[in-house]
Amino acid sequence: MSTGLIFDIKKYAINDGPGIRLTVFFKGCNLSCQWCHNPESMSPKIQKMYNAKKCIGALSCVDNCPNDALKMTSKGIVTDYNSCNLCGKCAEVCPTKAFEMLGATILISDLIKKIDNEAIFFDQSGGGVTFSGGEPLMHSNYLLEALKECGKRMYHRVVDTTAFASLETVLEVAKNTELFLIDLKVMNSEKHKEFTGVSNEKILSNITELAKTDCEIIFRIPLIKGVNTSEDNIRETASFMNSLEGNRKMINLLPYHSVAENKLVKLGKAADFVEFETPIGNEINNIISQFKSFGITASVGG
């Protein structure tokens, strides 16, 4: 039976598709967006977070570590990752949950049970299941199995994706999905590669083919001043959307926030944090007006 690496399952989600939803977050992403608000989702491996503010110095983690990979310092507990095998014993014994393991291997049957437990909320609200990440298309076999099981139960299905995958995978997932949520991060390919690690030709080509299917698509832009808020980028984004088949006229604007900074500190990767600027007030209203002038309905959030 297949397994998937999941780092979170969020109940009662209301921003990842219609109604009340269960959102399943896969671990691992083939993009490395510098502004990513879920940096713990990037690695396709189990990781460990340490929150020094929660540590009370009980030393249960140090005493119980089977590989002597932990020691107390003036800055709190430090992990020697050359010795640590990520067994999770430290997280298990810590009385204040200062340690947290990120990522768990979950059988498809166990995931479906968790989804079935929320069915009453789906029925009452018109909700369903959203598969997010990380990048769910990196786990295509597991994802497809989960989508098909949800389809048998008539659950509404959403895939929140970068669309950076083989076209074959995208179209196969499309046969088993009602709605795609897709970021259009920045239209210039060189700039896209600079900020995300990959160019966007494959992404735009996949979206073009996906738009020929019956699947609904809602686009999103993580609004980041100096990266994708220029008039040129808004115009190019709207032009691309207008070139697609079907009614592809909705885009959600997601203003940048710096929540990743604290997460990177807990991951021991504080030096990786890159500060960006958030557009505010009239700047966002101006972007909405620009999209409207091109026949695109833009709204904040979603």
C-alpha cells in the first residue's frame, strides 16, 4: 500500500477552495521561492524544528537521545546533525514540545480515514479536500490514489500547485480534480528563475494545456513589491490569462508576509531568510484596477 510524506493536515480550512475543507500538506517542493511562507515544506525529507522560547532546560531530550546528538549551550539545545538520525525521540520526551518533527509517512488508507472523518463538514458547507504542499505533484502516484478515493466519495477536490511537473502528470491529475489553485509568481522567466530556482516556461506551457480541460482554475499572485507588482508584470499576467481557453478570469492577490522568518530560525536556517516588501493600501487597489482594465477580476485573499 502506498505512502506519502505529509507535514501537516489542517482541519476547517476556509481559504483553500470552497466551503470548509481538509487541507493535506505534502512535504517537498521542486521550487525554492525566496518568500515561501512554508519553508518547512521545501525539503522532501523529515526535518526537526526547535523553539528555544519553549525550552525550560529539563534536558529530557539530551538524556534520551540515542546518538548523543544534543547538548545544552547558552543559546539553548544544539543538535549535531552529523550524529542525529531524526528518530524523533527528543520531540517525544520534551515536556514543553520545544522540539517538533516535520513530516510523517502516512499510508493512503490512513489518510482516507482522516478525510472521511470530516465528511459531515464537507456536506454541510459544500467543502472538500485540498492537496497542497510543498508540491503535491511531486507525489503524483500517492496523490492520484487519494484523489480517486475522494472522487468515489463525491468529495470536492482541489490541487494547490506550482504546475511544475510533467504535462502527463498535470493532465492525469486534472481528470481527477475539480479545481486547481496555481500561482503566477512572476512572468519574466529570468526573474522567475532568480527568485524561485526554476524558469517558468514549463509552468506556463502546462497551464496552457490544462486550460483546455474542464477543470476550474483560480490563479494566485504572492504580491511582492519589486518582484511582481510592476505595471509590466500585471499586464503580462493578464495577457497570459486572456490567452487561455475557457473562462480563466479570476486571480487572488496574496500580499507578502514575513512569517517564514520565525520558522527558519526554528529550522536552524535563520541566515536563509530574505526580507521583502509588502505592497499596501493604494498600491494594491491600483493593481486590482489594472487587472480590471484587462477584464480580469482580482481580489485580495482566497
